[in-house]
Amino acid sequence: MLQYTRRILLAGATSFLLATPLAAAQNNDSVTIAVSNAINTLDPHMTASVGTDLSVLSHIYAALVLRGPDLKLQPSLAQSWEMTDDHTWRFKLTPDAHFSNGEKQDAKAVKWNLDRVLDKKVGARIAGWFSLISEVQVIDDLTVDVKTSQPYPAFADQLSMFLLLPPEWAAQHNPAKETMPGGRYKIIENVPGDHITLEVNENYWGDAPEINRVIFRTIPEISSRVAALMAGEVDLVTGIPTTELERINGSGKASANAIDSIRMMLAKINHAKAPMENRAFRQALNYAVDKQGIVDAIFDGKATIANCQLLSAPYVGYNPDLKPYPYDPDKARELLKESGINLSQQIELEVPTGTYLQGDEVTQVIASQLQDVGLNVKITEIEFGAFMDKQLRARDLAQLAVQGLAWPTIDADGMLTMFAPGNVYDYWNNTEFGKILDEARITTDKEKRNALYADATKLMCDEAASLFLYLMPTSYGVSNRIDWSARGDDWVRAFDMKIKER
């Protein structure tokens, strides 16, 4: 029998009032963007949340390089970058770039920021992204070399998420609660948990953005986000059920659609908990779940099933030769019998609530289909923060856990390393897999590197290291007054938008 439990880990609920005036979204010089979660910090080195914290902060602080809406890297503070040898990246900076207080955004500032992130006393949330840096050298005011302990081919991609603080200002202020702009916008109002209002930074060293004012509104409830869009109170919403797309498109006030994100959904397997160490049992799980049926029934076909790997086509290292496990309940039952596992034992299926698009519905379908082939499944719902603590700190992930994984560099090294032995996310501990990744990581030859990732992804598929599901759709609704190109990597930026009519 399917058992269902809900674990309530946060007491109390905060009601949300749509308080921003309608005129805010209709102002000819402003856009209003709805985000699902409050901004946690204003310190860009203390967050890895792209869709909220870093999206807002990318308006305030500059990055060396940016990833554009087409998911390709483009210059920002750095005009050019190259690997001068296998262990050295060189960046040439834009002249005359500065913060609003006059501090230069030069090679010394870049070095200070990288050194800050790597300083263990600082405890930067993103320190792990840059652990391979061995030294940062200032060559001249506009040239900086970054030395790495081993080749790091994806380093420039990683820097697209690295925003720069002003060193002298940061020494006297708390960057978590205050800002000193070095980018296109400045904060003029911050009501924690409700909204942040930005205006053009008149001291910005680059081309002035077309949109003068940007309001990020925190609207946790999906229905409230859609209602705000339909009422003209916001210009962009994301993370809406695909069932809402038709209604929005029929409103005459906004348009809606969904594209593939770079986030792969899976039911992660904890190989340390019985019976998950059994390969035949893991393979049976993959045959038992109708991935295409989930895509069609829950997402109206607006998703793509996984090709038996964590990677999707945009990723460096994607393996085009792999095919999904087909939906075959009879094959699943055959493998379960072959496994010799006592099917009466309970299998816990964990899901963080309100985290992944329609994730609760997907979890119900998975549990039902696993039950159909003879398994005894219990669903456990858990708040996302507690889920992450349980996974990363307590190291006590359930036998199965519905989860979405993405890596912002869109590179196999970051994505696959989450399943490498010793990684805090890993629950597989496959030595052979780890050795392949170690070799690929230090390989600068693209063809050889891709061949190694092909070996790694095939091994992961053959071993059924996870229950591979689908790419989570990036669903969105945008007002008719805005021109915006959807992107699958979670970044939401006003400087990627244009106002059609003024």
C-alpha cells in the first residue's frame, strides 16, 4: 500500500498581500518582475541562487563575463579572456570601469574579490567553485592572470556567476545588507520579503540600460503570480504550471510558454541504503516509471525526457548516443524478481515541497507506478531547506529523493562531479566513475574530454545510478508590453528585456 506522510518543519505561514501599485508595472520606463522567493542576501559571494539573489545582484554588480540569453558567454568587465597555458587564464579588462564611490574595477579589484572568496575566514558560499585557483596575479591595471592547480577548462564559464564588490567599501560596510553599485543599477528601496526597487546607476561605466526602473516583487504563491500578471501588476513571471499557459495566452494581456531548462529532474538513489545497492533493482526502477507519460499528462508535452543521463544537449560533454530506459513494467517485474529483493520492505520516496515545477504531482505518479510493479512506497514531503540539510549535512537522504540538478557553467565537469566519490552531493561512491572525471577535468583537448564524458555518462546509465526523469520546463508568462527571450538557466535580468511601447 502506498503510504503518504507530510513532514511540517517550519511552523507558521506568512500571508502575502499584493501591495505594489498597478501603475508600477504600467510606467513607461519600468518593468516589474515576480520572483518566487525572497532575496536572502545582498552579498554576491554568499549565495548560489541564480533565479533570485544572483539575478537581482547582477543588476547591481558587474561580472567579468556574462552568459547571454543564447547561453553563450559574452564580454562584460573583461573584454577578452584566454588560456595562455594549461594552468593560466588571462583576462583583459575594460578601461575606466569603476564603482559608484570611485573605486576602480581593475586587476587589483578582481584579485581582491577572488582572494576574498577563497579566504576560509570569510566562509564564502561560492568558494567551492574556485577551489582550483592557486594564485591570482596582477600583471598591470587592466590585465590579471589566474593560476590554477590543474587545468580548468570551464573557468571562464564559472566566472559568469562571479560578481565583484568594491574592496575599500566592503572593508567598512556589511555587503550582506548594503550595496555600492558597480553595475547598471542601484537599489533605491528594499522591503525585505516584499520587493526591491532598482533605478539606473548614473555612474555606470558602460552603456546605459534602456529600462530606467526595475522592481523585483516576491510572490511565493503560483496562483498569486499568475493573477498579478493577468491584472497587469507584473511584467514577467516564471515557474508557472503548464496548465496555465493556455489561459494566459487567451487573456489578450500576456503570452506564456515553456522551454527546456538546463535542470535535470531525477529520483536520486541513495546507494548506501538497502536495497539500492542492487543493480537489477535500480534498473527495474527506471523501467517502471513512464517518463513520457509524466511529460504528456503533467506538463502537456512541454518537457523533454532524460536520455539516461544528467546532461542535456546544451551541456559540454552531453552524450547523444544514450537512449532513455523505455517504460516496460513487465521488464521491471522481471528484474525485481531477478534481484531477489524482499518487495514487502518499505521504500521511502522523498520530495522537497514547493521546490520543483509540479514536483509534488510527479512524485505521486512515480510512487503509484512503482507500487504497480510490486513495491511498497512511502512518500515523505519535506521543506527544501531541511531537505538540503538532511542531504548535505546529516548525509541521510532517503532511498529515493525527487530532485532537480543543474550546473550554471553548462559543463559536464560540474554536473557529473555531483556524483563523484567524495563530493558532498554524492550517494553512489563509484570509484571508476570518479577516475574518469578526474582525467576529464584536466584534459584540455575537447575531443578527448568529450570521449571521457561519454564513458562516464554511459557507466552512469548502465549502472542505473539514478532514476532519470526529464528536463524541468522553464515556464513563463510575459506581459504584451515587454520583449523578452526565455532562457533555460534561471537568470532573470531586466537588461535582457525591452519595452515595446513607451
